[in-house]
Amino acid sequence: MQLFENLKRVFTKEPYNAQQAQEMAHLYSWGAVIFQVCRLLIKYGILDLLNDHREGLTQNEIARAAGLSDYAAKCLLESALTTHIVLIDTETDKYFLAKTGWFLLRDAMIRADIDFNHDVNYEGWFVLDKALEQGQPAGLKHFGDWPTIYEGLSSLPEQVQKSWFGFDHYYSDHSFDEALAIIHANNTRHLLDVGGNTGRFAMRCVASNPTIEVTICDLPQQIKMMKQATDGQPGSERIHGVRMNILDESVAFPTDTRYDVIWMSQFLDCFSEQQIVSILRRAAAVLDSNNRIYIMETLWDRQDYVPAAMSLTMTSLYFTALANGNSKMYNTDDLTRLIQQAGLEIEQIYDRIGNGGHSILVCKK
Ligand SMILES: C[S@@+](CC[C@H](N)C(=O)[O-])C[C@H]1O[C@@H](n2cnc3c(N)ncnc32)[C@H](O)[C@@H]1O
């Protein structure tokens, strides 16, 4: 397995002494409720309050400001204390924000992950074992009877949709500028955005280049949402939509025009290995020697930091329990093998795109 240097150092030898290892195991065993404590400290504004009151606040002051009973505030604060989210001054009995509490409050990635895990995944995790055993998204059933989450995205409850899109956008948006610089540097005239979702990338693409045309292909429900989101926006006349279920093997990639770049951002992770080979084979069929497929993915082995790699391997389990039961966040070895099986070769890899460890794999025939 290829691993970026930092990961190699920590994943190839035991990182903890016995006491630390036992502490971690205890944390994991209470992980479900620690997660809820973190979420509620944010929801009730307790972390915000402590951040605003660096001089500290008593439990009673916190309870009153948060609109909670003394009992509720005490339970939350004591569990926050024992998990190092807050600190206490034993002379004054005042609580203070600890560093971990500050990150829970201010780290945008952590906030997107918390909302995603609570609103989209939490109930689904309960049947993760069924999903793993059956290769079916068993945790999706309580939302609706769709084969995958993608058919249901536009009909999910509002808050669930908000958190799904918040997560999806967080992990793509900040990489778009660097990705676009690479795309524009190659004089791209027409780009096919496969799985372009609500058109956020397409809008940035037309806004950053006055002549480029973008065609998005996605499921019919998403093309409808994309039209609603882009209509009337500057450059939207250069964004086109094609309704396409890519899992229908009889469906070929559009050949109405010659696409210089076939763009797949956070797309292939939505599919099983077999499905990826089929998608890439059909994409390869419309390539000539001058155009390229650009695959942007967050490959978990190409991360510099353990939390990034951990978030990605955990996201795989969202795919298992909620999304489709058979896809994941891939690593370099797996994706390379699938690309080659589809008759393609990787010409270049750009790493550390955006602030989230995205990679762009440029593939040619
Ligand atoms: C994780 S989102 C990525 C969206 C966007 N490209 C980005 O980078 O944020 C995956 C996209 O693939 C689309 N998709 C999933 N299954 C599909 C299918 N069977 N056919 C076409 N599009 C599909 C979804 O609708 C969604 O827009």
C-alpha cells in the first residue's frame, strides 16, 4: 500500500503506550454519546458562550444563558469536562473553553462532519452490520425506498438535505479554484462534468472563463435542481444539462460535441469497483489522443494528516450504510488498478489541491 510519509510513520508502528491505548479504547466505547454531547454543546450555544467569556462562567450562568435546567447544564458540562472539551477552575467553579472545545466550535470541517453524521448518518450507523453483510444501504430505508441515496437526494427532509449538501460542498468547494487553474491552463473549451450535481463547479467554471461551455450529466432529479440553482446566474447560458443514469450500461457518454475534459469530481467514490470500470470504459470510448479524463478524489492514503485519512475511511462507511452499500473512498492502488482495467493510463497526479487533500488524476487513453 502506498501511504504519504506522515501516515506511513504513524500507521506502521504502535502510536500509544498502554495507558494511552486504554484511554482511546474507553473513548471509542462511549463515542456515540460523546458525539451527541459535542453536538449539543454547539446547539445550545454553550461553546460559543465560553468562547465569548474567556473569564469563565459558572454552571448556573451557563444554564440561564443557554435556557437549560441546572440539571441539563450540569450533565452536559460534567461530560464535557471529562472529555477535555471544557476546563474548570476549582476555586471559583467557573468553566472555560478548552482547546478541543474551540476546535469543535471553529473548525469548519468538524462542523460539516457533525451535521452530516447527525442528520444523515446517525440512525443508519445502527444497521451498519446489515449493510456490510448485504452490500445494501440498509441505513437508508428509514428515509425512503430508493436503491441509492442519489435517487432520493432531492426528496430528503430539508435538514438532512442541508447537511448532505453542506458536507458535499465542504469537501469539494475549496478545491475548485486550484482545479480550475489546471483546467483553464490547458485551454479547455468544452468540459463534461459527470455527476455535476447542483452546478456549483459549473458556475465557478463559467465565471472564471468567458468562453468555456460546461455540460453536466447527472440523474434527472439533480439536473432539475441544477437548473433551479443556475438559472439567471451569470454565464448560465453556457451550462447545459444531460439527464443520464450512468449505471445503465447501455448509456454512452454524450458525443454531441467534442469534450476536451471529462471532469469527475468526488464522483467515482459513489460506485463499486465493477461500476467504476464500466463508467471509465464508456468515458474512454469518447476520448481521442488529445482529450483527457480528470478525476478529482480525496484518496485516503494521499493525506498528510491522520484526521483527514480517518475522516475519509469513515466516509466509506457512510457509502456502505447510507449511500449505496458498495462504494467507498478509494486509495491510490485501487483507483489505479480500476483506471488501468478500463484501458486508461494515468498521465499525471496533482496532489494537495485545495485545503482538503484532494488529488487530480489526469488520465489518457
Ligand atoms: C458526491 S456527489 C459529487 C458532486 C460534485 N461533482 C462535487 O464534486 O461536489 C456525486 C454526484 O454523482 C451523481 N450520481 C450518483 N449516482 C449517479 C448515477 N447513477 N448517474 C448519474 N449521476 C449519478 C449524484 O447525483 C451527485 O450529483
